Amino acid sequence: RSDLIKLIIKDNASAILLGVLLSVGVLSLLTIGFSEQVNHYITLQLLPVFIVTSAMTSMLSLFACYFPLRQYINKPVIHALKGSE
């Protein structure tokens, strides 16, 4: 069971990481482009908000990878392969 979960996470980690890096890049470009308007709102108080948001996004992404396949993870392998020929 733990091997299957590790395999699911490993297979989807690259896509999740690419999405996070791409969104951070786009957000950085927008921040540079609109620096005068955004400069007033960027403070050190936003760091905990960023950490909590990143953690929740990561948890949601991992759940989205796990949830569709949980029926195969929770059943023994012999029952999952019973109908396939």
C-alpha cells in the first residue's frame, strides 16, 4: 500500500512542481511589472500567508492525485486484477 502511494506521488510530483514553478514565475513577472501598485501591499506579514497557502495547495494537489486511485490502493492487488484479462 505505501509503495503504491509513493509511486502515485512520484509520478505526479513533476507535474505539480512544474505548475508551482510556472505560477511563481508568472507571479514574479507580474510583481515586477506592477511594482509601483503592489509595493504598498508586500510586507513581511505576508510570509505566513504564503506558507499556509503553499501548504494547502500542496495538500490539495496530493489529495487530487490520491483520491481517484484510492479504490485500487485500498483493495488487495488480487481483487483489483480479478476483472482484467
